[in-house]
Amino acid sequence: MRGQAHTLEATVAGLLMLSSLIFALQMTAVTPLSASTSSQHIENQQGATGQGVLAAAAEAGALKPAVLYWNNSTARHHDVGVQRFYTAGPPDNRFGAMLERAFNGNGIAYNVYFRFQNRAGEPITRRYVYSGVPTDNAVTATQTVTLWDDDPLYDADGTPGSTRLETANMTYPMPDTGANLYNTVRVEVVAWRI
């Protein structure tokens, strides 16, 4: 009698464990957007690509001219519309070409922001390239650029112009925050899969 009770108890416990396992598996759905090691690998790859583009642009001397790619007379970047930032692709400069090679055609969307401080020390963010709202799996890469008072603004053809940051009647959106140091800009690339 006692053996039968133990057998019945073991069978009920096994059925309870099995139904708990089935219930738990039904509660967790695995979808194509679920986090996995492969999606984490892709995010790491996108982050490394963004950091590589920024580092290569800084090393090649293309990042600072991109930050200073400004038309003082129209008070906006060269060849932008009323939005004052690029929406139909990257700018027509060396940094834009590097972004194009790294991201376009690979199913990756990206935004580029300039982050700096105003005279009161408050953080300001300006869009440079805007492709839309990033997904939750977007990755970020940053590079800092130091601007000096005697740095020139760059013309539409990518050559340094005669207008300098210290020029009177400057329309450049980043303010002068120091004596010789004009401002420090953090260039941020946010990338995500489309």
C-alpha cells in the first residue's frame, strides 16, 4: 500500500513538473526581434563600424572640416533644405563619403549629431544627418573635435574659406566658450538595422 502511494506521488510530481515546463515554454515567445547572440554580434559590428568611421575621418583630417562645413551667409550647412540638417543622405564632403561607404547599401540607417555646450555650460544637441528615429537596438559611437578661434569655415567644395570662427557677424550655431578655445564638439553616430 505504501509503495503504491509513493508511485502515485512520483507520477503526480512528474506530471506537475512537465506541465510547469510546458506552461513556461508557452509564456516565452521567440521572435526574429528577440535578443540573441547573433543580434548582439551585429550590434557590436555596427558600433565598431561607427567608431571606425569616426576615427578614420579624424585621422584623415575629414571630421573637423565636416563640423565646420557651414555657409555663413545662409546660416546653414551647405546644400541643406529648410530643416538645416541632411535628410536625403550624408553631406557632399569627405566625411559624408566615408559614412556612405560604411553604412549605405548595408541595410543600416544612421543619424549624426553634434553635441556641445552653450556659453552657460548647458548641453546642446544639433542634428547633422538625420535618417529617422532609431530602434531600441541602435548603437552609438563618438569622437571629440576641438574647435579653435582661428579655424576656418569650409566652402561647399570642401576647401577652407576665408571666414574664421572668430569673424564678426558669425552665424555658426556653436558659440565661442573660451579665450582661444572656441568650443569642443562631440560628434555622435547612431546606427541601427533597417
